[in-house]
Amino acid sequence: MTTAFLNTDALPYCKGCGHDLIARNTTKALDKLNYDPLDVIMVTDIGCHGIIDKCLNTHTVHGLHGRSVALGAGISFSNPDPNKKIVVFIGDGGTTIGLQHIMEAARLNLNMTVVVHNNYLYGMTGGQTSGLTPYGFNTTTSAEGNPFSGYDLCALTHAAGAAYTGRIMGIGDISDKLAEVISVKGFSLIEVLEICPSYGVKLNPRRKLQEIVEKSGKPLGDWTREREPFEAHQGRKADDLLSRLPIVKKMFNSYLKKPLSLVVSGSAGEGVQLAAGLISKAALISGLHVTQKGSYPVTVGVGFSTAEINLSNEHIHFHGINVPDMAIITSADGLAHNRKKIEAMKEGMLIIDSSLNAPQTGAKVIQHDFRALGARNAAIFSVFFFALKTGIISTEAIFKVIENEGKADKLPLAKIKEALVSV
Amino acid sequence: MPNNSKGKRTLVDASRLIIESMARAGADAFIGYPITPANLLYQYGSQRMPLMLAAPDEITTLQWMAGLAAAGKVPITATSFPGYALMIESINMAYMMELPMVIILVQRLGPATGTATCGAQGDLSLLRGNISGGHPLPVFSTSSFADCWTLSAKAVKTAIELRTPVVLLTSKEEVMTTKSFDLATLPEIEPVERKYYDLKCDGKYKSYKATDLVPDFLPVTQSNHQVRINASTHDKEGILQHSNDEAMANTQRLEDKIRQKLYDYIEYEYHESKEAEKLVVSFGITAAAAKDAIKELEQQGEKVSLLIPKTLVPAPEVYIEIMESYKTVVVAEENINNQFSEMLYGIRKPENHRFVGSLGKMITPQQIIEEVQA
Ligand SMILES: Cc1ncc(C[n+]2csc(CCOP(=O)(O)OP(=O)(O)O)c2C)c(N)n1
Ligand code: SF4
Ligand SMILES: [Mg+2]
């Protein structure tokens, strides 16, 4: 007999398989709830239970082993019309490999129902032990009984935040129970217990489901949680990522003759990236082409902080810097990180804090006490110093950038100006 | 560009260009999992995409994307090799299901976790072979900020029009670098028009029936026609089959779809220098060094042509045709095994081919010049 949901009476399972009962009762439950088959999206996992697709009149989505809950979650995130229903079929094996997906869907309380076909083993691949196999249960890979007990899936799912979690035995008419579970708003998961006749029954002769369930220590029952179903709170969005970028005009002159590569380096927390950004932005309003990238240890708050800058009158293609034309070093961390590069410099300029010993280098060495205005200001100070010494950008251009960005009162500009007088 | 051009000059990083371009083309969801050097893309994606979701891992990322795509969205994500490795089975799934999505793969130094903050070009071999069966997964490689704009939109367009996951291949050196850029040079991006199965059509809709290689799409969230999406071997209806003729024809179609249709999506730059006997071939981040090298060689009076392949997988024959017309070919890519040439020629490269490689360092224009002049 076919039904509104099933296009055949011959379901594709071995004789006596509990999956048959679950499929019939799930579709019966959907029927009872008056769902139109095309308002139901059935997502099935890889495993014996997953070969049901072809028998269903619903939409069917058949993905990977263990991932069906995440795949169904993706559909749920699309926020379909509330009269749509997403039902996921998954086994104990799929649950084991994809447990994270269940926890996540429960945590977010996504609108969907998961029906776990727990036959205590991997049926499709030949009856191996899964993460839900109970202690003492025989499988093809634990002939003397599983030495471990299985996960308490319901306890985990409930703890993760599911609106509904339940465990029942796959015996008799369970369609009313399934209808109740399917009607839950938010995430509902029901673990249906069964024994696979082909492996489970054979390897555990004379053991009844009832007894196995009792010994497993995982109680039957319902666990509910009053919770609103998922809503995708998205916060404020930009409607264009480019429209707020400051468009600049050339306002200052630069005395740059040929392309310049520059390394600015100091210690984390001492404003190196900010200072390097000032050079780049000042160069931009001085009509130059610029590239800038940062380099720092993975733990961004300690150790060195380096910025690499290229300046040119022409479009810059290659932006790598092997040996820089100039280096600005404001701390021992910065020096250590760039020592080799500085030693390789055959010409150019090294601007370095006077507390440091300049390495052997072909570059012209200029020392200055950048840390005099405090460690936090060392890099900023060095940038003004660089401008004054080289004329590549003007100090006015840097002040303009600071003013444009409204950072004037956050930086000790008066002190810097005063210190620059003596340079 | 003259210094005082009237353009819209600003400082911008490539991550921003990529995300904005994809959004304009029609991408509407960003699913993220943090990984250096793709984090800026994640940040911008969350600011710009109508839907942003923080996945708990990269397998979930791809599964959520597939679910969204089955419901009619155009999701994107950004990752680097470690995350990409986790995605591969699910990318195969989306490929088999024929779901549109874009994965931005930011290359960093491997193997494994390697060096998160060091650029590289080591993932091409993987991308060429990451679909079981050897079927081609479209891969576009950006080699400039301009590409980050145009190719990103192209990746979205390809994903939608060919119903397939697409990889946009970039590198740490591109997406984490800020440059002065004239926004006025960016061409307009038209949103990709989505075509659906005509709901008024009589008869039964079959999810994988294709008149011109690409099946008509319908989301699983409509209720006019039954949709069957399947990652296992399936027939036109989307029903699982072992290996019957109809199912094999369907799998064959997946291969043909990309190979034949991608001819409309081939992107490359060819700077042909008349009378040149030497050709430099370079893609991705190294193409910038190649451009400088060519310019420098020109200034020294040496004529050299330049080929920048951008559609990397499947590689069009035109690359070989161009390469075959030169006496000397120098291929530069930031790995130590010349993955581009291996993809084209296997283990025996033509004798007139030279290779400039590098490990953990950007290839410099000077290195390319030396090999050209060697
Ligand atoms: C990633 C991956 N690993 C392994 C498999 C092999 N596999 C197919 S079905 C299955 C077990 C299914 O067991 P379960 O989920 O309990 O379903 P059942 O067959 O018992 O209904 C496995 C391990 C696979 N398809 N994919
Ligand atoms: S092998 Fe077991 S689980 Fe699979 S169909 Fe047969 S009885 Fe059911
Ligand atoms: Mg099982």
C-alpha cells in the first residue's frame, strides 16, 4: 500500500529491520500532521536507514556519512517558510562520526527534527561497534562484547540546548510520539532503539531489546527545554565595503626619486603598525603608490611587530622586500627580527633607536632616542623623524593624516613637535 | 596612472575587494571558521553578507553551505589548506549534488599547519586532484588586485551558472596586503541572474535532467515539484543507483559540464612581445614579480612575453599552444615542484622549460630575470 508519503509498500531493508518501522511511522506522523509531502524536506545520512529516499514523495537530500544534521541545518538556516518541515534520518554510526553537528544544531535550537535510528552498530558496513553501542553488546568487531559503554546521546543533546530530546523503543505504533516530536518548535531529536536482525540479533542471540535497553543504563524518556527557536540575528550590515574608504587627493609633495622599500620594526604594543600606517597614508596624499603589510608572531601581543612598506611614483606590482632600502628600528625585538636584512643592506639608511647597537651594515646608520617619549610613542616618533630626515614624505602630511583620522588628541603631538625641533 | 589622476584613490586590501565583488555578484551568505591568513575575508564577509554564520569547524562550514545552496542561497567561505583539507569530502558532495558555492582558498606554507603567516603557492596539485574520479573542480587564480575584483565575481557567476562549487585561489600575500588603489578603475559588477526551472512546465521535474549539461535548479524549499538532491551515484531523477547506464551518463555529464562549459569561463592574460623567443609563465602572487621582471628585461633591450593563467583548473589547451610557440619557457611559481607544469605535462616537462621556484619566500623579479637570461 502506498501512502501520501511513501510511493511503495516494499521498503528496502532486510526483513525485520527496525528501520522499516521508523520509516513507516515517521511518514505516518507527517500524514497525521497534515503535511503536504512537498512541504517536507527529508535529509538522509549514509547507512542502511538512508536508502529510504527513493521510496519517499517528499523532497529528498542524501549527503555524506554523519553530516546529514549539518546539511539539514544549512537548509534550516535559509529560513524557509514556517510550514516547511526538515526531518533528518541518521544512524548511531552517523551520530558517532558527526556528533558535533548534532550538538551545534541543538545549541542553536534550529528548526528541525532528527530521528536517530540507533541499532547499536554500523549496519551497512557489516555490524561494527559504534559510539552508541552499549557495554557488553556483541558486534562483528567486539565478539566478546563492547568493552565500553556508549554515549548518552539524549543527555548530550539536552545539555547542548535542544528544545526536545527523547528516547523510545522502536516497537509498535510510534507515530503519535513521532508526530509530537515533529511538532516541536526548535530542535527536536528522538533516539529510536532497535536491533539490526542481520548483525545485532545474530551476534546477541536470545537477548531482547528490552533487556539490552535496561542494561545500557540509558533511560527511555523525554527531556524538554523552554526555548525560542533559532533566529539569525545578524546585527548591522554594510551595504558596500568600499563606499566608506577615505578617497584622497594629492595634497603634498614627495621627494621620492625612485621606488623605496622600507621596513619599520619594533615591539608589539608600541604602535608600529599604526606608525607604518601613517607613512602609507601620508605617502598616499603625497601622490605616491603604496603597499603595506604587517608581520608579527602568532601571539600578536608579544615580541616583534614589523611593517613592510613600498613607495613608488609608479604602480607597484611586486611588493616583497628581501633587502630593504631603508629600515626604521625602534626596539630590540625589532632589531632581532630584522638583523639579517639589515646586515644584507649594501646601501640605504638605517634609522635606529640609540639604545641599540647597530649591526654591521652597508646602510648609513642614524641613531636617535625614539624611546625618550615613552615606549608606546617610539614608533610614531620615529616616523616623524624619518619624514624630516628623508623628505620622502613631509611631517605636514603625517599631521594631516592624524587630523583626518581624528587621532590628534590620542597622540602626544605637542611633545613630538617639541622633540622634532632639536632633530 | 599619473600621480594626480582624478580617480578615487584610497588604501585597500584585497580581502575587501574580494568580498565586495562577490556580494555584488550575488553571494548572500558567508559561513566562517577562523584561520590565518583568511581572517580578514571572514571579518568582511560577516559585515557584508546578508547572512553570516560562525561554523564550529570546516566540515560543518561546507555542509551548512550545501544546505543553504540547496535552499537557493549562494554561500561563500574562506579558508587555508588545513581547513580546506577538512572540506574536501563535502566539496565532493556539493560537486556531485551540483550546488553553487565559492571557497576562497588562501594559500599558506605547508605541509600541514606549516607556517600560518607565510605565503605559498603549494595547493594547485591538490586542487587538480581533489575530486574523486579526477573530475575538474573549477579553480580561478587571482594575480592582482584588479583580478580580486573581476575574478571574484566571475567565481560566483561560474558557481551559479554551472551549478558547482568553485575555488578562488589566492595567497596570504594578496589578501593581507594593503595597497594604494584607484577605485574608479573597478568595472561595474552585474548581479548574476539566477535561472530556475520553469515552474509552469508540464510534466515531471527531474533534478538532474539537463538539456545543455547544466540541470535546471529548483530549491528544496518550494512545493511545486519534488527535488531530489543526491551525493551518491544517481540517475536523472536523483535516485541512488549502483552504476547503471543512466547514472554513469550523469557522472559523465559532471565531467563534460565543467570541461565543455568552462570554455566560456577561461581567463588569462597574455602579453605578447613581437619577436620574443622567450616566455615567462606565472600565476597568482608570483605574476606580480613576473610583470616587474618583464619590464626590467624590456628596459635592458630583451624582448620577453608573459602569460598569466587565471583559470587553472581545468587548464585550457591554449596555455600549451602559447607555450609551444616559444623557444624558452620560464615558469615561476612559489613552490619547489613546479605544480603548474606538472599539471600540464606530467612528469616529463618539455626540455625548453625552466622553473623558478621558492620555499617560504616570495619569488623576486630578479630571480625570474636570472632564469630568463641563464
Ligand atoms: C566518511 C565515511 N566513513 C565511512 C563510511 C562508511 N560507512 C558507510 S555506512 C556506515 C555505517 C552506517 O552505520 P549507521 O549510521 O549506524 O547506519 P545503519 O547502517 O546502521 O543504519 C559507514 C561507516 C562512509 N560512507 N563515509
Ligand atoms: S543490515 Fe541491519 S540495519 Fe541494515 S537493513 Fe539489514 S537489518 Fe537493517
Ligand atoms: Mg546503525
